[in-house]
Amino acid sequence: MKFLLSLLLCFCIANTCAQETDLDIISLPELLYEEGADQASAEIYQNLQTSKIAAKMSVYQRDDSYLLSHLHLEQGEIVIKGGIKSGERLYGNLQAKFYDQIIIGNFRPELGEGLVFARANAAPRLLSPAHPQSFSPQGLALNLGYKNCYLMAIVSGLQRDVKLTEGKISTLPRTKGEYLSSSKEEIGSVALWYAGDRCQLGALLYQQHYERGFAKAGQDSLLQVGSFFGRASLGDHKLSLESAIQKEGASLKTGWELQSGIFWQRWRYGYIGKYQRPAYAAQPLRLSSLNERSEISAEASVKLIPNLKLDAGAVLCRSLGSITGPDWLSQSSVRLRYRDQNSFAQGSLKLIDRQILSAIDSSYVSSIPLHYRFQIAGSQEIREFWEIAFSARYHYQEKNAAFSSGSWWHHSFAYQNEGLKFLLAYTIWNSANFKMIVPNEGDLGYESLGRSAIRIECKAAYKLPFGKIEASLRQNVKEPYTRSIDLHFSSP
């Protein structure tokens, strides 16, 4: 019955109508929080690249304080980018790009639908370095083109932190830390593709090798993958596809997107067989990082009136060949948003099968109970330069005999003009038996909140002729009375 209701929602939203896409209607922060740090660094590099010489330095005063710096230098056809995080240990990623075609150092490849590297929204490309504490390929990369034909080749080698079980790799942490063991990681890849006015077709060969074996059955220290990918833009329609083949079998991800006037919709299908995930691939499916699963997702949006928009989405995920587990797991979302020149209001609801979040809270594994996420947000300009805003979440976690719940409320009052910004805010949260993942402006892009607390916050930013300085203070007013101070300076 649950499957039929979710499938009915998929078909219903396909006949609704939108103007602009929104990527997070069916996203779950609990499943995607590890990507926040790299996204935060990418935004910093994007802001810095408007100048030939630019930098941002941040001091985070915490229980474990640290310094974070990003740098962008551009001289002719040479661009150097890098980030350093220093605290108890020093972490860094650095990249030098020559003639927009040759990269030495750290880089992040995007290609296809994310089965081998990160998912690309358009043509394959090489991105700026990852967050200083994140692992990313390190070595030499080429991105060459002649007329409509392109080639991307990478060679990477680095000593990567690992967790071992009986001398074999059990976990490859995404971030650098104080791990007792490491293993040499070697990656080589070459991709060729044709990019015409309306279509793009290509193929990729990929190999990775670790000097240690893997503890999990079916995973090999030597992995070889062949991938075929393509995209097509046919008027209002966009199609995408990637199929990756390994020794154990093949996996597939496809997408169809339609944009027509006030109507937008997107359908995606993924099939992950006995698939060993490459080291820097995207999460295989929206609701699971495991293999031997298939998933279908649908999103749609419609502008009801010029300032009011309705978004909806559903994801259905099935474990292939499961005997004891449920046939389908689902997550559904609906959101209503209003925005005009001076106001913003939004309300959303997510309905989530419990087993989807078992990786976050493994204390309860039944798939029958559901989770609910209610969220509201709004802002209003009360006079020129002055604004009030609020955001609130409520998590209801149903269980057989009881339930766990959590709530979060943030309220702010701000003044902002061209050169000055000042904000006062308070945050209240209450969490029973789990931690809430809440996006924030820190270097990781999120924070994990547990227990119950009240926090006051003060922020100030001032634009100088040679740069911008920002400061923020957060103070808990309940035990343990923790405090954090952030200082940022960016130039220019």
C-alpha cells in the first residue's frame, strides 16, 4: 500500500507545472552532509576568482580552534588555488592550472551521472581543489579539446588514511584525520567525448589500486571500470545517461528533465548492481550508498501565481533480491514558497521510511515506522535595510511503542546596506535520542545538534576598500555554556 501511494505521488507531480529547478526538494541533509565541506570551499573559490589576487582567511575559535585559509592567484594563463586548515594538525590541498587545460596538484573531476566521479550538470570538467581536509585526486590532469572532440586524462597517487580490520581496509574515510593506518592509492583514467550543439556522447576507462586488500567480500584492491555517458538537449527536454561496467556487472543511471513555461519536472532512475564504488564517485543513489539496489525519483514544480510556487518530489528505493527487508522504501516531500521584493515564506513536509536513516541512528532498525520533517521559514523587510527572519524544524520519529522528536527554531533581526551588515539572533533546539543535521555557514557547511540548548548569536560584516571583514559570536546560555567565535577576512 505504501508503495502504491508513493508511486501515485510520483505520477501526480509529473502532471503539475514550474519555472525554475530546485535541487534540494528531495534531499536529506542527514545523507548528504559529508558533501557540505567541499561545496563550501567551492563557493569560496568562486567568489575569489573575480580578482587576479584574492584570499580569505578565517579563524574558528572552538574547543578545538583552527585557522582556515583559501587563496586564488591568477597571472596570465596560470591560475593557482589552494586551501590550508591548521589546528592540531596541518591539512591542505593545492592546484596549479595552466592554459585552462593542464592541472597539477589536487582537483575534483565531474563526469556523467556520478558513477565514477562526481556528477556533472553539463560537460565533464575539472573543478577547484576540495576542502583542505577532504581527500581528492592528486597528481596530473589534462582537459584538452579540438573542435567538438574532447579528452580528459588524470593520473593520481597519494597516501590515503584507512581503517583496517585484520590487516584489510574496512573504511576509506572521506576526510583526513588521525588514523593509525594508511594505504597508497593510485588512480588512472581517460575519457573521450563528442560535444555537439544538442548532444554529447563519450566513454571513460578508469582504474584504481590500493596496496592493501579490502575486508568486505566482493571488493577488490584493483578496480577497473568502463563507462559510457551521454546527454541530449531537445528543445524543452533534456536527457542524460551513464552506464558503468565492472568485472562483477553493470550499473546504470538515467535522467529526463522537462522545462516548459511555468512547468518543470525531472525523473531519474538508477540501478546499482554488484558495484564497487570508485573512490571519488558520487553517492550512488539518493537514499542509499549501498549496492544491489534500484531507485526511481520524480520532482516537479509549478508557479501557481507570479510569486507563489509549489514543489513536490518522491523517491522509491528497492533492495534487489532482499528476502527479509521491505520491497520498497520511500521518501516524499512537498513545499510551498512565496517570494516578492520584500518578503519570503516557505513551508515544507518530508515523509521518510525509518530504515533510510539507519546509518545515522542505528538504535532502531524497523522499516515500518516513519519519520516526519516539518519545516517553515520566512523573512520580511520591515523598512529599508532592516529585516526580520525565522526558520523552524520539527522532527517526529515514530517507533513501535514510543517516539523520539526534535525541534529547532532560529529567529534573527538584521540591518544591511552596501557596506555594513549587522545581525542579532537566537536559536533554540530540543533533541531527544538523535542528532539533527542543520546546514550552517561554517567551513563544513553543516552542524550536528544534540541534547537541548539555547544559543544567542551576533554577527557583523564591514566592507573595506581593500576587502571585507566579518565576525560572529555564538554563546550557549544553558550548560555547558559553550562559546564560539568566527573571524573572517577576505581580500579584495
